[in-house]
Amino acid sequence: MVSCATSGAETKSGSPPPVPVGATALPSPPAAAAAASKPAGRRQLTPAVGPFRVALVDDDPIAHAAMRHVFRTLATGWTLESYMDGNQAIDRITQSPPRAVLMDITMPKMDGIECTRRIKALLPDLPVVMFTGRTDTDNFISSMIAGASGYVVKPSSPSETVSAVKKAVGGLPALCVAAENTVVKWLHKLGENVFSWRLTAREQQIMLLVCANRSDKDIAHLLDISPSTVHVHTHSIFKKLGVKGRNEARQKFIGLTA
């Protein structure tokens, strides 16, 4: 369990400078891939120079103090950048992207899922690991759909948290044991629901893409079918699920509604 004293914790106003941390050396993450064309409004991450910067977005000062202790103990050359709310994080992180983000879910004004969605819209290559006490399926699935690369449930061991960040930076999924159990249970439930709804294999493909917020045009391109065919399938899906539109279908498919 991560715990430590809270001396010097940040206040919710202002933006404290990064806090250097250090101990056992860790390998530097690989350089970013060669720049590729991105949709308008998105930025391509470039290889960072200098310390391995990790941003923590959490409204609890104790969490920041605890993570400084963790990084100081386990990670040489890492710096922790603290953000106390989602708006501040979006403003600063998009201006100067770190190597990775640890994101709490329960915060005032803007929750971590919405903050993740907005950051990923602008910086799709930036890994975000949810760092939260929430263990329910709804928050886990919603976080993954928002673009999170991993999910770590508090309290986690220091080594598990550091390992999750390293995996995410390396392009791997970073799930703690509790999150792994959650995804297995959700997939089992999804399989039962899909069987009872009598969705075809093609309809299941389309619904997974709908849950990823893909447009009909995107779905048609990815599945090599026409947009009109996608429309026919979605109409059939809505009828089988007993819903009136994409948002209701998405909510029901991922288990956010009965």
C-alpha cells in the first residue's frame, strides 16, 4: 500500500514546479516513431530530452506526496509533475507533453475519464494510466474507451505503479490484477448479452467500433463495406437492443445500462 507523510503538498491554486526524484536506474523509453500525418488539431509527440517526466492528475495532495516517495525510492531520473484538476492538466500537458500521465477518476469540475478523452484527442500517442480507487466495471470500460492505456487501482504497491507506467510508455497494456479480473468478467457478461441479443458477427464488429466512437464512414472504411450497409446493420442492432440511437446502444452494449 502506498503511504507517506504529506509535508509540502501542493495547494489547488497555482502550478508547482516538477519535483525531481531518484534511486534505482531505469532504462529510458524508446524514441518516438517517425512523425506521421495526423488529423487536424492533433499533435505528434517528439522524443523528450532530459528527465523522464510523469504527470499526476489528482485532486488529493496526499496522493502527490505518496507518489513522490514512490518515484524517489524506485526511479532514478524521473520527475513528477503535479496537477490538481483536469482543466489545469489539459492546459499544461498539451503545451509540454510528459512521457506518461497517471490520472485519477474522481475529481471536481471534470472527472478523469473526460480529461483523458480530451488529452487523447489532442495527443493520441501520449499514454494515460488511470490511477484510481474505483473498481467498478463502468469506470474501467469508460476509461478504456476514452483512450486510457492502463488501469491501476489504489492502493497499489509502489513497484506495480511504476511497472504500469513503464509498460504504458513501451506501448503495452498496463492493467493491475484487479483491472484484469474486471475485464475478464465484463467479457464473459458481454458474451452472454451478445448471445441473448442475437447479434451477428458483423453486428458485433460494428458495435465495438461504435463504442470506440467511430463514425459510420470510419466503420465502412475499416470493414471495407459501404456506409449504407453500415446504416442497415446499425438499424438492425438498435432494434435488437431495444434502443433509439448510437449513444443508447453504446451504453447498453458496454453494460452501463440494463
